[in-house]
Amino acid sequence: MLKAGPLGLLVIICDVIAVVLGLLSAHALWVSYKPHLELVLHISWWELWLPNPFMPSGIVLLLTWLLVLRQLGLYEPSRFASSARIAAGVTRASAVVVLVVVILQFMLPDRTYSRFLILSVCGLTSTLVGTSRLLLFQFQSRIRPHTQRRRVAIVGIGQDAAAMSKRLERYGHRTYSITGFVRPQESREAQVVEESAVLGQTGDFQRLVNEHNLQVLVIATHDTHREEALQLARRADQMELRVLQVPFTWGIANPRIDLTNLGDLQLIDLATLAYPTLAEQIKRILDLVLTLLGGLIILPPLLVIALAIKLQDGGPVFFIQSRCGRGGRKFPFFKFRSMVINAEALRDKLQAQNESDGVLFKMRDDPRITPFGHFIRKYSLDEFPQLINVIRGDMNLVGPRPLPMKDLEGIVGDPEAEYWFEMRSKVNPGMTGMWQVAGRSDLGFKEMIQHDIDYIQNWSLWLDIVILLKTIPAVLKGRGAS
């Protein structure tokens, strides 16, 4: 039923043990919580594995856990790339198992089930499954010897190849070793990597593989033609190498890059991008709960800010702008006004002073910003009216930042920007995101693109929680604000 390598087999064994221990612990907790059961009915923990009136059979629970984990791909080695991935995967599996148990309880008639026992079993088992996998991940990452690293060559000698090298070193979890770079035929990009790190050209592919014992080839350049890439793939298949493509020029609708991994780095996979329905609903509920509770807490200072803005020049309190949401649909975007009243009209005159390296408009010393506007921008206080957008459903608390419709006019004809826009249009924009916790306005346009794509590819409820927690110190420090 379950096919797995040595690591996968070990994980299956640990999962079985976790389910057994979860059932044993839940039974002990149940008996201690309701000691009168011993006077009415004596039932041992192992009897819960058989058909019983208190909960689904332990055998059914065990098989459900293993099948759900398998269907979610949680026995694949790539799912052990990081503790965040493990936590997100086990959380999704736990939600599905709970749903299955609830359905079973409603489908089977005349059952005197114990909700306390069921919740204890599901909660303890989820905790034990997640803990055992996290311990295995830590153990595996510590004992993996250097000699077992897979040797990687990167096709390209420019900025993209150099960036891929740095990311692989950071997110590869010591699983991959960068052997060097391969120069594409008729390369036109400016060389950034050191000449001593260039192994040779793609035309010498067979010699390079044998000479350096290469195992993985990553294409990280715009200079390889489709024919050259296909030829590399055919040769690599014959020599049993993996050839992966960095997804900066793939303008394909609904891509989710998920199955091909180098550590935490996810490369080309043309599967459909779609949030799990249950997870998306949970995300929406979490957004509404946090927004309503947080909004009530911060309402008094928000009223003070609104009054200060009104008193400074008598202009409107809110700045409302059309921005691009999910599917490219525009929506009214709310912020506290931090600029002079005619800021939009003045923008065209300042276009020549744009400091952004992409289609966005950015000025560190923008003369349109009012003195009070500088203050509320520094601590992102101007962003709080977007809670209205979250309640309306235009935005989430976490997601790619929504961009002005005018800023998106410059992406036409830029393959990388078009791919980025296609990816981000599949999800709701957010009040905060990966770029805010990484550097906010200090980041360039290219880095912003990469952060957006990374978030969409790796999305999970756990990642959202991490970003929300990291946003708090970033805002308090006023880091990267403009």
C-alpha cells in the first residue's frame, strides 16, 4: 500500500508508534477524567482497537492516518526539507483525520461515543506524529555526512546563477554541494561568477559530468534556448542526472512548483496552484477573528490618528486607491493619508526620480509625504485601515502586497514580471508578507518578485503565523519603511 525508501519506512514505523501511544495516552486520560467508568464498564485500551461504542476502531484510525499522510505526500523525502514544512503538513493531515472521524461518527447509527476520548486521541496523536517527524528531521540533518551531498552544477554565469548558488547554500540543508557553473552556448549575459568556478560549456556536458561526478543540473539563466535545454535534458536522462529549471520565464497559468525540490528550493513542476479548500477556509476564519479582535483593541489610537490627519490640512483621512487583487480584479484599497492632498497629480512630475529597479514607483525622500505622514509610515500605522479590506474579503492578513493598477502597466513584455503577476493573481493580496519581514522598502523589485513567488509556492497556515509574528518586531523597529 505504501511505497517508501529507508527514511520513508522509518517514518511509517514512527507514525504507527505515535498512533498507538496516542490511543494509550488518551485512554489513560479518559479513565482519569471519568473514574466512575470503572464501576460501570471495564474497558482496556487495547479493546479500543476493536469495534466499540466509544469511538471509531483504533485500526480504522491507524489506516486513516497512514492513508491521509500518504495522499498528502508526507512520505516523500522532499517533505522533510524543513521543520516548517513538516509542521504545515502534519497540521493539514490532522484536520483531514478529524473530519473523517466526525463523518464516521455521524454515519454509524446507535453509537454512544465519547467526544472527550475522540478529541484526546486526535490531539495527542497529532502532537506525537508531528514531534516524531521533527525529531527525525533534526537527527537526519545532524548525522548526514558531507560525502553524501549531491553534487550540483548550475547552468549560467550571470546574476540569476549567482543568486541560485546563494539560495542553495542557504536552503539546501547541507544536502547539496555546488560544484561549479556551466556556461551556456552563445552566452550573452554579463559574467558575475568567478572564472575559476566555471567548469566549462554546455557543449562539453558529457565530459563535465564524468570529470566532476555531477548528479544534479540546475538551469538558472535566460540564455539557454528551448532546444539547448531539451538537449541537456535528453543527455542528462541518458546519464541519470536530474535537470531542473528555475521558474523565472514560465508564463503558464496556474503553476504550483512543489514536487521537485533542492532542500527548501522548489523548482519546475507544472501542477495546478490551488489552496486546499479546508485550509483556505481556516485561513479566512483566522483572518476575521484576528481582525475583529485586534480592531477593537487598537480602535482608540486609530481614532487619534484619523483626527490628527484631519487637523493637519483639512483633507480626507483616508487615501483610497484602485489596486490589483485576486485574478487581476481591482478593488478600493484603504490607507491613512500620509501625503499631501494632490499627491497623485504630483507623481507624474516626479517619475524621473523613481528609485525602484522595476515597474514600481519608490522614492526614499518623497517630497509629497507630510511630517505626520513620515511618522505613521515609519511604524506602518498608515496600513491599519486595510483591516477594512480584510473584512470585505479583498485581502488577507498575509499575502503578496497589492499593487496599484498603474504600476502593473509596465510588466507587459517582461517574461519574469508577467510570470510573477500570473502567480500572485492566484491568491488574495495581504496586509503583510515575506517582503515586509525581510526588508520592506529596502528591497528591490527583483527581490520583491522572488519573495512573492516563494510565499505562493510554500504557502501554509504555519507560514502565515510565522510571518505575522515576525511582522511585529519589523514594524516596531520601523525597519525599511519609507
